[in-house]
Amino acid sequence: MILRTKSDFSDIDFNKGEVILIDKEKGFTSFDIVHRMRRLSGVKKVGHAGTLDPKASGLLIICTGKKTKEITEYQNLEKTYEGIFTIGNTTPSFDSETEFDSDHLDIAANITLEQIEEAKKEFMGAIYQVPPMYSALKLNGKALYKYARKGVTVERAPRPVEIYSFNILKFEFPDIHFEIKCSKGTYIRVIANDLGAKLGCGAFLKSLRRTQIGSYNVSDAFEVEELKKLLIPNPVN
């Protein structure tokens, strides 16, 4: 496995297979990182073990070569996220990708930490989530977000997920700083939207960072450009 504690890169064989911990920057899709790793590794067989939205940052596990057979194993590991929910407004995408479509700041101004702690209990343990319209899930071969951008809403079946822990780290109106540990397939922005509905004031996901996948921590991960400099110390321009 290629992580920050590795000092000798001479034995790396991307074709035979490597597992790489990447710290994805905001603004890139998970596929962007796969594409960049294909160019860096020189092999076509590259995949990731769990999508991160473009506006999210943090840990992404990349597998190359024969190690791509292990992707499902990594996908099934629990995920830990830190981020900020902002109360008082909602958006169609449940995050900051789209403009506000409601304003309840007057109600949100009266929300207390105690109310938030009580409301979050509904989102612990085994729960069901309705996937957001702004997602890459497909209907009839077409991603849901493509329907959403045309103002079309389609029926989505609730999906079972599990929330292992949900901690409020800090509340500074209108921002709720949180840490959530959950199963694969969990949409954190759906929790933001549903928590806002429970509080009666609306909420959206302002920022998100994945800090851990199973026992693998983002502190051990490389940014792609950082890894590139280690693997190709003297690139030819």
C-alpha cells in the first residue's frame, strides 16, 4: 500500500497492482483522480473504492492493476466524515452546489444545541434514506442529476444505511460542525436536509471531508501532485 509513511518507491508496480491512499482536493470528481492516476501510473486498469462529490475533499482509496479486484472489499468499509451543516436554508441539491430555494433563518435563529442533539437521535443506527435527485444514480441509463437539472423529479426507493456515530463538534449559528461514521452508500447531504426538516428550519451541507475509511486515515494519504513529485522527481517538460 502506498501511503505517507512509505519512503522507498523503487518496488512500486502499478501494473501488478497497488493500493494508494489519496487526499482528494475540492473541485475534482473521483473520476478526475482516477484519470490523473492512470496518467501517472501508465496503466489503464485504475479504479476508486467510493465516490466523493466534487465539493468534498478527503480520503479516496485508489486501486491499480490486479488490486482492482479488491475494490469491493474497501468499498464495504465504514466511512468517517467531518463537515458543516448550515441551518436556515435549503437547496435543491442539499449542498452548496445549487442556490437557496427556501429561507427560514428567522426560525433557525431560535434553534438550540439541545434541540439539535435531540433531533440527531433520529439519524442513528439503521435508517432509510431516499437518494437525492442530484446524484449519479441512474434511471433508464440516465444519471438522476441530469433529470434534476431539467426540473424533473422521479420516484426513488429508500435505501438502508447505518449511522454508527453522529457527534456534534460545535454549534456556531448557523453552522453545525459534525463528525459522522457510517456505512457505504450513505448520503451525508441527505442527513443535512432531513435534519433541517426535523428541526423545522431547513439545512444544507456546507462542507464535507472524508477523514477515514475503515482503519485508513486521510493523514496517511498523498495529494496527487505530491505523489507525482515523489514518483517523478525530475519530470521532463
